[in-house]
Amino acid sequence: MAGLLDWWIGWRITGIPLLGHGAALAVLVAWCGTLAAPQHVTAWRSGAEGERKTARALAPLARHGAVILHDRAIPGRKANIDHFAVGRWGIALIDAKNWQAKGAKVAVSRDGSTLWYGAYAQNRTVATVQGEARSAAAVLRRREGLPVDIQPIIAVHGASVGRRGILVFDGVVVLEARRLRKYLRRQRVILSPAEVIQIGRAADETLPPKS
């Protein structure tokens, strides 16, 4: 391309060396700008950004005795746990969602059967988080012999949730991510500091890092 443009420009306009190379570079840059990342890559980047934001929101809890784990695998399952938080409130499994569609809201249908994010039903997402919580609880029960219960939470970045920033759908707490830390802190105390350490250590050992 550069050679052809050099020849053409040199034939039409003399005394301007390498102008064809500059023109070719401009064409190449413009062409590259029309390319977009594949949809799955864009989705992964968006999800990763949501996880990073949620990790930053949870970090202060660790300075007050909570055990916070990120990106953990559940033995026997393909899905990973975005965030796992053990504190005086108990145990929470947190799935981060970076839902940024303009004007989209998270709400429950009038008949209470469907969780919507804009025009997209999210019942499968809810079922996935429920399954992760049940599986992780089963792993910890086998390890510690304790009646472990895990609260599944979906933390949403971007879209507004319900009327007050939080709702409960089929046992899963769905809230705006900016409210996550305050929500956990306001729960009643059910674990002692020693139990937090015990369960946190067990979770760290039985739920290995995903990557």
C-alpha cells in the first residue's frame, strides 16, 4: 500500500518524499479503528471490571476482622466464586455484575416470577448463584462439620436496583454494589471472631484460587 501510494503521489505531486507511507499509515489506523473486540471479550472485560470494583468495596471489611476471598473454585463445579466474605454477619457468596446498559433497571416482575435487568431475564443467573452457595456450603460442612449456611448475593454495578437499591428474589439478595459493605455491616452478629477465623481458614483451604 505504501509503495503504491508513493508511486501515485510521486507521479501526481513531485518533491514530497515518503508522503505515500504517511498516507498508508493513516489509512491503516482508520481501518483498525473500525474493528471491535469480539462480544465475549467485551463481556469478559466488563465482568472483570465489576469484580475489581467489588473487591475494592469489600477491602475495608478485612481490616475489621472479616475474611475476604476472591476468584475461588468450587471442587466439582466449573463456575467460580467472584467473592467470598466471612464476618460477624456469617458467610456471603457475592457475584459481581457490571450491568451498564443505559437506563436499564433491575426489578422483579409483577407476578414475582422473574428477575429482570432491563429486557433481560436473570433467573438463570440467580439459579447459578444459588447453586454455587449450596455447593460451597456442602464443601465447608464436610470439612468443618458445622451447620454452614451461605447467603448468596448479587452485587450490581451501574444499573439501579428496585426502589431502594436492594431487593430479595428467591432467597438471593440483589443490591447496588455501593450498598454492599453497609448491608453486611448491618446484619445481626451470628459468628464470633474465633468462628470467623476458623471458617475463613477452612474456606481458603477448600476453595482454591480459580487461576
